[in-house]
Amino acid sequence: MLDSGRSQPGQGTPRKRSSAGDNFAKELATDVAQNGTIKRLVMDRGFGFLSGEDGKEYFFHRSSVEGSFEGLQEGQKVSFDVEASAPKGPRASRVRVA
């Protein structure tokens, strides 16, 4: 029988994480869906930059495009996921024509 005056391990209300822990979890988050526009393409080097609806700029590589990289055009509307934990800043993945 449980003693009502004591909490048992693994039971009760979970502790609130510190804001530093919350920020760390957000930095590791992936697959955050966004919409945006192709801002710049560097076709000969196989990469480009997207302008997200949130006003941020995202790098993407040809390997992250679902479909044909060669078929993309600057100004084209796309949807993409964000890899927030990329080493050089936010990077777009699963880029697809919207």
C-alpha cells in the first residue's frame, strides 16, 4: 500500500525543466515544416538558399531536394523542413515544390 505522504519514484508531477534545457531541445529539433521561396541557386555547385516565411534564410543542398534540382528556379515557392542543429546554421531538408 502506498503512503500518501510520500511520492514514489517515477510518480507524481514531473519537474519543470530549466530554460537552458528547453533551448537545447529546440536546437536539436528537426523536421519543422516551413514554406518559402527560392532566393538564390548556385546550379554549378549544387546548392541554394531559401527565404522562409519567418524571414530567415536557409541553406539547402541538391541532395535535400525531393525531385529534380535542375528543375528549380529562383522565385519558385517551396515547402521544406528545417534542420535546426546543422553546424553552420539552419539548413533546409526535404525541399519540395509547393
